[in-house]
Amino acid sequence: MLRITCLSLLSIVSLALLAAAAGCDGTSPSPASRLRTPPTEVSGAALKGRFVSGTAALYSYTGGARSARPLATTLLSGAGGYRFEVFTTAPVLCVEVTSGAYIDEATGAQVRLAQGQT
């Protein structure tokens, strides 16, 4: 009888481990990731003329105040494009170009942003 009980217990434990492992194949999201807020994607193009280089920074605004540090930064593409993917619940987001150069539409000349200019 003891031998039958041990085999039955071993069978139950084996089945439980097998069932648990079936959900761990790398394709199923973990319970923690299902509870997470999906990422927010922010994309566009910087314009003051066409930007040819630069860095874009993404800031959040809460209660009318801009965050002291950016949520993310990225380099602009050659056409002035940017793309961010961040996890945030901030109701308002703002993109600022903090460095780089653009083509002045009136003259066609390349203009560099001054230190501190956005």
C-alpha cells in the first residue's frame, strides 16, 4: 500500500510540473507582463525647416509642470524623424529638439541650434 501511495503522489507531482511547464515555452506572457501598461509610442518629425541632425527628448507634463528629466532621448533621422516607445501613464507628453541643425526654408542655409535653444 505504501508503494502505491508513493507512486500515486509521484504521478500527481509529475503531472502538476508538466502542466506548469506547458505554459513556460517562452511564447506566453508572464502574469506580471499582462498587468503592465502597454508602451506608448510617440513618433513624428521635427520641423523648423527640415532638421538634418539633432537629439529629441521626450518629457512628461503632470499638473502643468514639465518633468525635470526626459523620459527618453533619441537621435533624429536624416529627415528629422523621431520615435519613442516608453512605459508611462502621463496624460501629456512633449517632444523637444535639444541640439542639431536644420535647413532654413527662406535661405536654404543650414542653421545650428544654439546652446540651450529648443
